[in-house]
Amino acid sequence: MESLTRITKETNITAKLDIYGKGEANIQTNIGFFDHMLHSLCKHARWNLELDCKGDLHIDFHHSVEDCGIVIGQLLKQSLFPIQNIERFGNAAVVMDESCVECDLDISNRPFLVFELNIQGKVGNFDCELIEEFFRALVFNAGISTHIIQKRGKNNHHSIEAAFKAFAVAIRRASFKDESIEIPSTKGVL
């Protein structure tokens, strides 16, 4: 289990991550919808995550959401690198009622994000634009090339939750251990 503490003028975050866990999460950000999405991520990635974030919520949720993405990304990178004996590539399409979101990713140490979700406005008091900020922070800090594409959907909550679940299943598949793979690159290093 990897652990990290990150303290800035905007947030104070402590976290522990086991990417080969049972999907158990203890998350406290005081942002209800975001906590719900992180629980869903952990459940479907089978991560054990302890996360406590005290942020400047009196301003808005931006700093807390982005900084949680940074911390989770850094913990994920510590857990995965140097790359060896894992699948490396993963993908999943997840359906939530009328919504379907696909995630394709490569644990490449070359971070990139393609994010195409048609989400606007708010879910409750949560700004939908923060979902892209979270995933950008996570994948850039983890060294993962990730494409999250909405295939269809109208309900913001369903589309966002499908994105978190699709990422979860794709990262679980990509980080699947297989001793016969050794280093999954023709270069011999990632």
C-alpha cells in the first residue's frame, strides 16, 4: 500500500492506495457527489483507498477535486512503475441507463488525456467541468495515456458515473498481473 501526504495553501490531503485490493474505500472530501464517484472508482477498479481531503470549500470545489486527482495519480504511479509483469493496455465501455462511456488507456509513462463527455452545468452543487480537471490531474501524475469518450447519454450523473466506472475497469484490466509479460514494451522500458 502506497501512502502520501500533500499540503498546500488550498488543500491538506492524506491518502493510502492499494491497487490490488478488494474495492474498499474510506473517503472524506466533504464533496458528496465526488465522494460517490471515488467510491465507485474504487469498487470497480478493486482499489483499497483511504483519502482524507480538507480543502478550501468556502471558495469552491476546484482545488479539492484537482488535488485529489494529483494525489491519486501520484500514488498510482508509485504502485505501477517501473512497469513489469502487467497487461499495460486496458479498455471498457460502461452503460448507466441511457448513457454509455468508453475508456481506453495505456500505462505508458507518456501522459495524455482525450476527454469527450457532453456534460455541462451541475449535478447537485457539483460543477461538471471538474470531472475533466480530476481525470487530467490523475492521468498526468500517473503517467497514463487515457481516452474517455461518451458514446451516448443525456443525464449528467449517469454519464459521469459511467466515465468513472469505465476508467476503473480499464485500469484494473491494464494493471492485471501476468508474470509471462515481463516488460510490456519493445523498447524494454517504460
